Amino acid sequence: MASLSKPDAPRFDVDVFQNEYLAQGAQEVNAIVTVTATGGGTSGGRPIGAPGPDAAVVLVIDCSGSMEYPGTKMRHAREATAVAVDELRDGVAFAVVAGTHEAVDVYPGNGRLAVAGRHTREQAKDALRRLDPSGGTAIGTWIAKAQQLFASRPGSAIRHAVLLTDGRNEHEKPADLQRALDAAAGYFTADCRGVGTDWEVAELRKVASALLGTVDIVAESAGLADDFRAVMSTTMGKQVADVALRVWTPAGARVRFVKQAAPAFEDLTDRRSAAGTRAADYPTGSWGDESRDYHVCVEVPPAAVGSEMLAARISLVLPHPDGTAEVLGQGLVRAVWTDDPASSTRINQQVAHYTGQAELADSIRDGLEAHRAGDLALASARLGTAVRLAYASGNEGTLKLLRKVVDVVDEREGTVRFRKNVSEADSMTLETRSTKTVRVKK
């Protein structure tokens, strides 16, 4: 375990939960790695004027023609963005981008970032009042514009965007969006919000996932202001960026996967980057005072009963431009071969819990896809499984959302009936939040 040397920065602690005992011939080692950042003074954000790390924020607001319907939608988007501007602490660099089939930095303009203060906040809100909906939607263009703006201030430690849309990405090719995401990944993070029900969950989740941010639905535009306030409060609480989970494995072993397990699922496996001999880094984004869980699975060479080995060394690191990296915290994953079935067949509680949470998310996805395809029998079966898993794991938030889509006959058994006339908002809310997890019940 280690802590950043910078005063006011959080301390990172790494704890490993696993059953290290393997049966003879077994090769798969699973561990839940809990990373906790504390002591950065970041809980709940900071009041305006309080010190913090050098940060830059770009607010990207959909101004396409569909934002005109209903008439209150654009007004609520302007008001929510003004709230976000007010949440910026003094000294934070920021810009506002109007997104249509192109991207225009409406404040401060000319490819620059303003510095938050009393006057610049008022100027930004004045620019927001002049925004009117027109044109189409090209999210890749918006991402590229945000990256250009961040690049105009290369010294920012925290770079974060907030992206709001109400529709599908219909005015550019999927390859254009992918190119923009590939270029921006690792450079800045982004929280994405869909307002209303005419946007595509999978599409916006793809953006948020690539940029290590969150995705959520705001079904009624009147709720945008509260949502933006919460998002910006969290953003202002970030203290350190570009932190990586470094996994070292010994000769003969390999990493099968690395996934964030809480507070939401995120598969990081394909985002690995080499970090020296037999080690790889997996990005985790920016941190404030918070805790996250990661599921690491390692394949090791089989060994005889009584053998033991270090299966993996997990480090939380902060890479530096000169190629070095500061170790913020560390934990070890072990493998011990035994002929005691009671030891080798015992599943660690944390591993079992998150395996169930992953199945819960898959069941919701499959059930909603089956419902869209008109297969109500399969939809009811898969969502029934989701109800059973949500109840067993104590995931009350997901269980509440499921109850808006199905009538629950028996929670324990997962017996349900698909409700008639399920609203699109309830269905999309369940889909959007299906990857949110809860931790093991104490």
C-alpha cells in the first residue's frame, strides 16, 4: 500500500479477496481487487473558490432540431448547463460546445478554454441563452471538438466532458464515431446523458465506456439540472487522473480478463497496454474519494499438490511522462494446490457475488432484446432470472426497476409476468442502469 506524495491527494489502499486453493490440475485463479481512495478531501466536491487540481471541463450540449420538441427540452438543457457552470470551482478551465451535425464552441470560442470566475460564468450563461435547436446529430464530431479544446490547455491534470443528447447518431457513419473515440480514449473522460427516449442506449453506452465515464437516462428534461449538478459535484471532487491498474504475472501465467465490477461493470481486458516484462496496464480514469472493485482472472500453469505460487501482483500506478510510474498501492494474488476438496471447491464470497451480478446484467440485456423481438416467453424467463438474482444479491435498485417492467409473482424463484403497456422510459431506464452493481452484503 502507498500514497501519493502530493498533499491533499487521496491515499490508495488495495485489498485482494480470493480463494487461493486450487484442485490438482486446476489453472484458473479469480480475485476481487478492492481499491479505495481516501483522504483527498474530495467527498461531495468542493465549494466554489476552494483549491483543487488543475482541471478542464467541456460541456457538450445537443442542439439538434429534435431538441425543440417538446418546447421545454432546450430550455431545460440550457438551465442545466448553467447549473453545471455554477458548480465549477474558480480556476477550472472550461468551454461550452453546441453539438449538431457539426460542433461549435459557443463559449469562449476560437478553440480556447475560459477560466472559471464570476465574470466568465456570467458570460457563459449569456451564451447559453442564445442557443437554438437546428440541424442533425454527429456525436463523433462533438468528441473531436472536445479533444481539440482540451489540447489547447495541455497542462490540465483532470480532463472531463459532459455530453447530453436526445437522439441517435444519424448524421455520421459509425466508423466516424469510432475514429473519434479511438483518438480520445485515454485523453479525457466523459459522462453521457440521454434525455427523453429517442436515443439509443447501446450507442451512448459505447461512448461512455470508451471514455471511462458514466451513462444514464434523464427521462424528463425537468430533471436535467439536478443530474448535471450531481455530475459536476463528482467531477470537481476528482484529484488524480490517468491512474492504471497494473497486473504482473509470472512466466507461464497469463491474464484472462480484467473487469471493473463495482460500482458498475466495465470490461477493461482489451484496453491493456504493455508495461514492461510480463506486466500490463489497464486504465481506470480519474479518482476522488471513492472505492471500486475489479475482477481479475489469471490462468496459471498446473502444479502438484502442495505447490504454491504468486499468480499475480496487482498495483495501482500513476504513469509519468518520463516512462516511470509511481506505485500508489499493491496487492498479491496467490495460488496453492491442494487435495482437500473442501478448500478447493469453496468459492470466495466476493467472486461469487460479482459473478452473479454479471449474470444479472446479461439477463436484463437478453430479456429486453427478446421483448423487442416479440418473444415474450424468453423475455419473461430471462427477466425472471434477473429478478431472482437481484433479490438474492440485495440489488434493490435494479429490483425496483425490474418491477416497472414485469409483475413479480415470486422474487426468490424469479417467477414473473411481462407487464402490458410497459413505458419506453421504464424499459430504457432498466437497460441503461443494468450494469450498476451492489457490493457484497455484510
